Amino acid sequence: MGVEDIRSIEFDEDIQMMCKSKAEEFRLIGYEHVTGKDIWNCVSSKYEKEGFPPIYKLVNDILSLKVTGFMNFMTMSAYKGSTFE
């Protein structure tokens, strides 16, 4: 395993931790069934067309995600019939 592989794993763990933290924040205000994976699906859906942004933008998008933006994403996903597992 090279240095880049280790950095990639650490990066993935950091992103997962931020998503879990945001999900916990949403649970504290009453959205009990939100998971870190739900947060990641919401945030990463913006990057499907344009590709992944620089790390600072990715971190900002996760940490600044509001409940209204998340619920809009979930509603639109339900209308489109998207399932995230």
C-alpha cells in the first residue's frame, strides 16, 4: 500500500466522519432516520455532472448542508424513484 492509498483511505474516513456528524446534527433537531450515507448521497449528487470539486468545497458542502436542501433532495429522489442503499 503506497502513500497515496493511505491518504485516500484517511480522506474517505474523514469524509464519512463529517457525513455522520451532519446526520447526527439532523437527528438532534428531529430528523431521526438520517444516516451519514444519506448525507453523502445528497452532497455527492451535485457532482454527477461536473465531477468532484476541490476538497475545501466538498467539506464546505457537507458542513453547510441545511435540512431544507437535504429534504428537497430526498423528495426529488422519491419522485424520481431513486433508492440509495
